[in-house]
Amino acid sequence: MALSNRDRTLIVGLGAGLFGFAGWFFWLSPTAAAIDHQQQRIQELDQTLTMLTKRQALLAATSHEITSNPDAVKLLTLGAPATSDIQNLLASLDAMATTGGLRLASVQPSNSADHPTEVTLTVSVTGTFSAVRAFVGAVEQNVRPLVIQALSLASGASGSGSTLVTATINLGATTASAPVAQRVSGGGGAGAKR
């Protein structure tokens, strides 16, 4: 049986259609899945970009706020110094003791090999119990975060009609760089015996 031209054209057209559908199914279908995946990835990246843009704006505002307020920068520097800044810490402790009417008997800084950015100070102060209590409160409220690791009290001699107390306090302070341990006692500077 001979096929007419019209039948041949119809068969060729159907064959081409089936071939086209099979090509779409095997070639375009995986491409469509890849496109969907890429669209999801683009949405995720857009969300990340939006979040980062907001953070950048917040950082710029914070940076402007900090740089326009030098007192805040100084306060941050005092609270979290880049170095151990032992001299300023000793001067601060000496001022707190003197203000409270205490005698700063000795200060001994040291650091640990396990925690190179942490300095420990052993501070001894002598005065009335209420003055020692006020000193401990001042240490806790200090602009530079100090952690009272240990506190011991010992009664001493009487002076000015009241019993004197000697407090030995172990303080911990964190810095951004490793401190150099040095013993400070005697002499005329901060932390000196009086």
C-alpha cells in the first residue's frame, strides 16, 4: 500500500512532533529544574544582600555615632583597653582606695600562660570594714570590667577608735594583648605602700 504525500507529511510531522517532545523532555526538563534551583539561589542571595545592606547601614550609623562622640570612644578604650595598661589600672585602684580612706598596701599583677589576655591582680587594702565594703563596690562599678575572683578579710590593729580590716582581693581583668607581669610594691607611685 502506497502512502499519499499527505499521509507521508502527516507521519513526518507526527514523528517530528514526537522527536521534539522527547527532546524537550530529555533536554529541557533538566534545564527547567536547574533554572528553578538557580531562581531559589537568587532569592536566597537577594535576602542575604538585603540583610548585609541593613548591617552596613547600621555599622555606618554606629561608626558615625562613635566618631562624633570622643568621650564615648575614651570610655570604651578605658573599659576595654587594647593592652594590659597596668599603670592606668593601678592608678585607678589607688584612686578608689584613697577616695574611700583606705591604704593600698600592695598590688601584685600576674598573668597565666593558659590565658595570655587575662591579668590577675592581688590587691591588699587596709581600712575600716565600711571603707573596704565601699572599695569592693567601687571595683564592681569600675568602668573597666574587673572580676573579683577571691576576697579574704583579716582584722588588724585599732585606729581612730575603730578596728582596721585588711582585705586581700584577687581581681581578674581581660585585655586584648598579653600583659607583662610585674610586682608593684613600695616606692611612691600607684600601688605603692603608704
